[in-house]
Amino acid sequence: MNEADAAAAESGREPSAASDRLLARVIREESARIVAALTGWLGSLDLAEESVAEAIEEAVRQWRTRGVPPNPGGWLTQAARHNALDRLRREKRYREKLALLADPAEAAPLAGEPDERLPLLFGCCHPAISPDAQLALTLRAICGLTTAQIARATLAPESTVAQRIVRAKRKIGATGIPLRIPEGSERAARLDIVLTVISVMYSEAHLVAGGDAAADRDLADDAVWLARVVAHELPREAEAQGLLALLLFHRAREGARAVDGELILLADQDRARWDRKMIAEAQAVLEKAAKLRRPGRWQLHAAIAACHSDTRDGGDTDWLQVLTLYDMLLAYDRSPVVRLNRAVALAEVDGPQAALDEVDALGRALTGYHLWHAVRARMLRHLGRRDEAMAEDLRALELTANDAERRLLAARVDR
């Protein structure tokens, strides 16, 4: 009995469900390395990525009926190579590349060192590629998600996602964007883009209404996994450690964030449901980042999350420290959303009127953002201006498409 079938037998689950979960793990661990190696040999990210995508589809079909092979990573590697061979046979000048792929000895490095994923990730996040396309291409090439899964994760039509991916791969091919880890000042700028894409991946996971495909994976887990890859391979990059710490702090609270499908705000969460082991890991990673003595925005975001995670009760939160950290963060990131979050902390220190003044100053930039209206409603409610608060909650309700957020806002309006 193979690994997936044994797990299914123990838990009473269908073997296909167990094989899908194992496949998701294999994809996460192996697909980016295979894509990176094939791209290096073929000179085409498009061909490499499509070959691996086909191999994943074949695995879903075959593993359900025949069982998971003893070496699933090797199986996926061989299937991707065979798919590449089939595609190359249709080209006029395939023989020189065919020799590279046909020799098993040459193919062995496909399952080699994990740092092969980093050049591919930096290539997907090149500044010449639009932000939306960076995210879509990363989810496809690095995480192995299908176009349908990416569409659900990013709340975009499948056709739009497909076009973004095609354009991004064409840009890489046409402009010769190198799949490499840059050095010096170039790395600093590119690394921030990479970390931003991973952060967006984690945020997008909370916007998904829910998928129905058996092979779907938790996008938040993918983001944490990818943050681990970057932090492990770039141990001297403090901001890479900072982002990993941030996502671990957030992930540790997931068990209390949604209960029975209902969204629970931070102040109301049962902190006994927080994963204290993961919080301890996040704190250790953040300390590692601090020892590098190169502060940045991701470390400050993580430090703010640590302030919340340190407490056993919301009433014990050190809001003055949180506000101070937000003031420090403004030196790196003065985005309207960061300033909105700072206003929430300001309310706890200087009261709702001071916070409302800050929120109102952001109105022009955030009038289409549902959380701006929700935060404004909260300040108005604290000031006793209930009719105005209800109007803001109604506007927030109109602007969000997330079902859990809609139910939470609707409950406020019905009070």
C-alpha cells in the first residue's frame, strides 16, 4: 500500500482525495525546480511551464486510478520531460535540445538543489512585468496552480488570467529577462517585489469565496511555503526573514479568525485557538532578522503582529508600542492602507476623534476601499454618531465581495 492509500485507509477518506493532497505537496516541493531546470535547458519558460502543467494534469488522472507511485517527484519529473520531448518533436530544430532531455544522466539535476526556484521566482517578478501578471505567473510557474485556480484566488476571469500569463511569458522571451537572482542594489529592489507578491498571495487567500476542485490547495499555505523558500535561500536578507515572520504570525491566528465560516475580528478572537508553536517560530525568525541590523517594512509589519501575538487577551495589547511601530513604518511605507491601520492604533491611544480625523484625511485615496468605510463606521460609532456609522457600514457592505465580510457587516447594520 502506498503513502497516500495508507493515509486514506487510516482516516477513512477516499484514496483519490489522499492522492490529491499528496500531489499538492509534490507540486509545491518539485514543480518550480523542474520548471527552472527545463527553462535553463530549453531557453523557454513557456515550453517548460506548459510541460510541467501537463504532467500535473496527468498525475491527477492517473494517481486517482492507479495509486501514487513510490517516487512521486521522480514521476512528475519524467512526465514533464516526456511532454517537453513531444512538443520539441513538432519543431524543426529540436535535435540539439532533444539530446539534452533524452539522456537520463543529464535529466537527474531536475530534482536537485532547491535554490533553482529562486532565479525563476525573481524572473517572474521582474519589474518589466505588470504586478497583476507577476502574481499570476508566480502562482502558475512556482506554485503549479491552474488558470482556473488562479482566477478563483485573484477574483479575476479565467480569460483575463490566461492573457496575463501569456503576456508575461512572452515578455520574458522577447526581452530576454534573465532567470537569475540579482546582486547588490538591484537585488534590494527586486527582492521587495518578490516579497510583495508573496504577501499579496497570502492576502488573496482571504478573498476567495471557496473553490470546488479536488486538487485545490490553500493559497495561504503556498504563500507561507514560498516565504520559507526565500528566507532559507537568502538567510542574510533581513526583509526576507521579516516577511516569513509576518506570515507565520498571521497563519498562527487562522484557527481563531474564522469559526464555522464566520469571520472573527482580532479583538474578539479566542486566543486559546492561536497556534503558540507557530507564534514561537515567528518570534525566532523575527529575532534572526533583527540581528542582521537592516530594518525594513516587512520586519516592522512583523513586529506589529508580534505585539498582538504576545498577549493572551485583547485588552492587554500595548497599543502605544503598536502606534510607535506604525510611526516607524511610515518611514518605509506611507501607503494609504498603512496609514489607515495606524489610525486604528491611534484610536486606542488618543481616542476615536483623533483617529477619525486621520481616517477622513485618507478619504480621497480610499473612498472605494471597503475597509476605509468599515473603520470610519467604527470611529463614528464610538463617538455616538450611529446613523452616520450605519451609512458607512452599508457602503462597506456594497464594496466587498467576500461572503464572510458581508455577513459580518450585515450583522452590524441589523443591530
